[in-house]
Amino acid sequence: MIEKEARTISTIPAQMQEQNTAFSGSLNPLKWMSITNMPTSNDACLSIVHSLMCHRQGAESETFAKRAIESLVKKLKEKKDELDSLITAITTNGAHPSKCVTIQRTLDGRLQVAGRKGFPHVIYTRLWRWPDLHKNELKHVKYCQFAFDLKCDNVCVNPYHYDRVVSTGIDLSSLTLTSTAPSLGLMVKDEYDFDGQPQLPTMDGSHSLQTIQHPPSSRHLCWIRKCHLHLDEK
């Protein structure tokens, strides 16, 4: 009896290992799909499109999204392994490793869907991941062999082969400062030399105030003349 229980317990780790293997990245996509009841490349296009539509982010209209997905599924019907990779990537939200999903690059690099043109990898990444994505915010992952910016004949449109890179700062070197009139709450004291040219005192250190070019007022000129007369009398 004790020996039988020992044999039963010894089989538990093996069963757990087998179960973990079923969900590992080395699992064949078709076997993974059969376990999770996902559609496969062998299913009808309509069934695949319906499943992929359920995972769209919703920023695009339903009509545009459906046409974009239908167009992609039809192009991948002859490349079943890539279609299975697309289904796996989308239905698992990128949790399961997937291969490149490629379509042919057009002459201008853009794809036309429902009367609209755009970069293919941007279209499908917006559709399934980031609806507010800007076209310059994508960077391909290192293992993507057909990324858009690699300029290959085929373009990878797998949304999970791209990362979003958002700029967090502003390049101040490209900005220029222009002089504006002082606000009502700002008092500016002008000091003039004896040639009547405006001068502003500099600050200690490497910073200095820029000269504000504007002609002296008649009140200042009158004050300067009085100073000259006073000095001459002395």
C-alpha cells in the first residue's frame, strides 16, 4: 500500500512538467490553438476575421477594422504558418512567442485600406495595441527580421514585433528666444551710457542679460543733459 502511494506521488511532478510544457514557448502553434480553442489557418476566413475582430482596440470604425483584417487574412491564407503566428499573437495579447507576419512592400511603402493609405505596420499596431499611436513612435524588436525600417521586400505587420517609443522631453536646442515687451508686473530699469545707448548690468557668473534694444525716452535724455551741464560747471 505504501509502495503504491509512493508511485502515485512520484508521477505528480511529471504531470506538472507536461502541463507546463503545453504552455511553453516551444509548443507548436497548431497544438496550442487546439488546446485553447483558437481558430487556425485551416479555418474559414470569416471565422478567423471574426475572432481577430474581437481583439481590436476600438479606435477605428468597425467597417475599416473589418476590411483591414479581411485584407490581411486573405494575403496570409497561402502562408499558413504566418497566419497561425498572427492568430496566436493577437489572441494571447503577445503572451505567446510568434514569428514575423509579412506582406509585400508597396512602391511607396504604404497600404491602402477602405480608401485610406497608411504604413502597414502602423495600421495593424493601432488596430490591436495602441489606438493613439503616432507613426514615428514604433521601434521593431531585435528578433524581427522583416521590420518596416529594414527596407526588405516584405514587411512584418505583427503588432507584437514592435515596441512603442514615446518622447518624454523637448529638444531645447531647436528653440529660439525672442524679445517681447515686458509684462505689466515686470519692472525694467534701464541704464544708459553717455552716448545715449541702453545698457543692462550683467550678472555674476556665466549668465548675462540680453540687451533690450529700444530708444531712450525724452525723460532720460533730459536727465543725461542735466548731468553733462552739472559736470561742466564743476
